[in-house]
Amino acid sequence: MTDRTPVVVGVGQVSERLDEPGYQGLSPVELGAEAARRALADTGADPAAVAARVDLVAAVRQFEASAPGAVAPLGGSDNVPRSIASRVGAEPRVAVLAVVGGQTPQSLVTEASGRIAAGEIDVALLVGAEAMSTARHLLTKVAEDERPDWSEQVGGQLDDRGLGLETFIVPEQVEHDVLAPVVQYALFEHARRGRLRLDREAYRRDMAELFAPFTEVAAKHPHAAAPTVRGVDELATPSGDNRPITDPYLRFLVSRDQVNQGAAVVLAATDVARELGIPSDGGARWVHLHGHADLVEPPVLDRADLGASPAAATAVRRALDQAGIGPDDLATIDLYSCFPIAVRVVTDALGLTADDPRGLTVTGGLPFFGGPGNDYSMHAIADTVTALRARPGTYGLVGANGGAIHKYSAGVYSTRPAPWQDGDDAAAQAEVDATHASGAPGKVARVDGAATVETYTVEYGRDGRPYGAVVVGRTHDDGRRFLARVAPDDAASLEALATTDPLGRTVTVTSGEQGNRVAL
């Protein structure tokens, strides 16, 4: 009788830094291939034999291909998963290029596990990589005629799932230029600050207290892009290196995307793993996915509370429930940390604290380990697997976030054997949808008259001076939510937003061809 239970049998990571000996300037595909080689070798069996049994190769979409009309400046592969597969000796029946979002590594593990359990595939290779630091170096420091061409034409079957940005970008945000993650997440931070009734200085310190322990983890990680311990005061204090980006963020508190990193995961059916001679070491090396959930939030303006995420909180709870454990039973935790609020929407809901002795990251987090595009959580999964092998029988949580907390994928792992369980995401999603349906205030596109500031952010240039501001407000007449910007020539309102606390303040809004304009 066959055993189709899916198990993680191999993980691999790779990185390179511009200033280190041995730097090769690898392309994203080359980094991905090296991560895949390491994952295949990590199985403990013959890597060539394992590669030959790979049915599915799924690649995380690179950042340079994550926006409408985006063109890779140095070229790229027309079939990333097959470019990587060919380099490691795999000839998969199915090649997948995932949608945009940091949730994709965990969601791909969940999907591949389900397909293995259903008998659709035997072995899956999941891989992602970014070479953004190398690309920037080549584009800014190397003459055009001396730059490499990373283009590849390999053809073949490809399940390209598109960008998946339907809820990421809505007309109101396009009109008011509220698209950059560092702007959207800043709005969420101030909404949470308002709910907690903290002043600006106290909240910035709260963010620094959350991330200071992350720096300690990154400082010990061989693949971290910024392996430097930083204290709370350093993280919370503006400086030449720690300049303001968008209020309340300083540079050290946001994701670091200038990295060269890749990660890969190999999964197999239990009977196939045995057939290939992949050692289980008495159950200490094979890692099972005990619980999982994939949930989504509505567009930003349609949410009940801009400082919370029912999807993230519910996904984590569902994954834990399916695994039959609670938060206290976890040995390792890695919560997606592109910005502090991405961590806080889970810790607030689960009662976790910044000083949890287990830590809230296994890598060091996106600002310090690095934020390799959509692929960060593949590294978190790899480190979680490694940590659980060292502590057999314990449990680890990976929380992966995509968009502006639009999509959340959670997974609970352990070396403890466990049968595959299909999830009940539909029921959980209905709970999330009901929360927003009952709590969202409604929205309006055009506003003229008095309103109240619900949340806001101020944008800063490299010179440290404010140059723009966004307000999410509520109309006085019916409480509906809207977006607005400070007019480019309204220096007084910009200064007021930058130097005072406008939360809850009454403002005047006028509408025009370019959207809503707010004045303080």
C-alpha cells in the first residue's frame, strides 16, 4: 500500500554580497538553481536521482516581473521554473510561475503537499531568488556594453498564473497615488497607533522594541544582508543612515530589498522518499505540514479596521487549530516582517509579545535578513525546517504575507508524522468577510466639506524633507471613508501633518479632477 503523505525532505539557501570574496554576480535564475542544488543535496540521497523524479517545479515570481508592463532591465527567462530545472537535471511535467505576493512560498508548499497527497505528483521543487543588489550595481556602475544579458528562451509548458493584483490596486488608490507599500503600511501603523492611544514617539519606540530582537537573529545568520545588532534607541532615532521614509517609518524599520538571495524546498510523497533512499533519521529529518490556511483581505478602503488583519489572525489560528496546538506549543515562529504592522496584526491577535523568548523570526526578518521580493518566506520555511530537525517533535509556525496585508498564508510544521489534511479555507474566509461586511464604514470617491482624520502618512525625500502626505478620512455627515492628499502647494498643511498629531482632527476636504485634497 502506498503512502502519499507529503514531507519536506530538502531545503537550501544561497546568497552573495557585492563586497565579499567569491562574489560572482549571479542572475536570479542562477541563484535559484544554486539554492535548488543545495536543497536536492540536503535530501541526503543522490541529488541526480531525486531531480529525475521531480514532477513539478514552481518558481516564485521575481519582483522585476511583478508589475503590469514591467520589463527586466537585464533580461530574463521566458520560463523561469524550467530554466532552473534544466540546470539541476530536472525535467518536470508541470512548471508553475506563481502570482505576486510574499504569501506564495507558503501557499506553494500547501498546494504541492495537497497535489502529492492526491497522487498528482511525486516530488516537487519550489524555488525563488532575487538579484536586486547585483542588478542595481550593474545598471549604475557598469557600462551598458559590459553588462550581462540574462535573457533565456527555453520554451515549454508553463502555468503562468499572472500577477493576481485584482485586490491590490483599486481606482481610488491609483487616483491618489497610494500604491507604494511603504505608504500603505504607514497608514496601517497610524491606524493601530490611534487604537492604542499612543503618541508618535511612543509608537516609534514600540516598533523599535519589536525589531531590535530581529537584528540579533540576523547578526548570526550566514545569509543575512544586514548582520548588525541594533538597539532600540538606534532603531527609533533619526540619523543620516536611519532617515525618515514615510511617517512613522525610519529606514531601519522597513524591508531591505537590495539583496542577492535564493531559497528552495523539496517535497516528496513518503513512499517515493523511501524509494529514493532519502533518510528520515528515525523521523528527525522529514518535516510534515500539520496545519495550513490561505486567506485574503478586501481592498484597503473596504476593511473594518485599518490597523488589524482578520485574515492574518484567522489564518494563523486555523493553521494552529488544524495542527491541534496553540501558540504556547510553538518552538519557532517566523512572522512576515516587511514592516512592523505586518508582525503586529498577528501578535496583537494571538497575545504574543516583542520580547517572547522564542523570538518572532528565525531569519532576522525582512529589514535585516533581507527582503528578496516575493520569496522571503521560502527562506523562513528553510530555516524552520532546519530548526525543527535539530529539535525533533517540536512545532514551528511560518506566517507569510502578500500585498498590503492582502493575502496571508500560514503553515505549522513538525517532524512529528501527521497525515495530510485538506483545509477549510472557505469557512474561514467567510468569517473574515463577515468581519469586514459588518465593520467597514463604507467609502466615497469624492468629498467636499468637513471630515475627520482616521489615519495618515507623510512622505519624505532623501534630504529628510517632507514632500507629500496622504490622509484616510471619515466624512462628518455619514462617516464614510475616503482617500485624500495634501495639495502640492499647501505647505502649511504638510507641515502640520509632519509636526503635530492629526489623528482624530477635523479637516476640510475639497474634490477636483485630481481627486480629493485635504487642508488642516
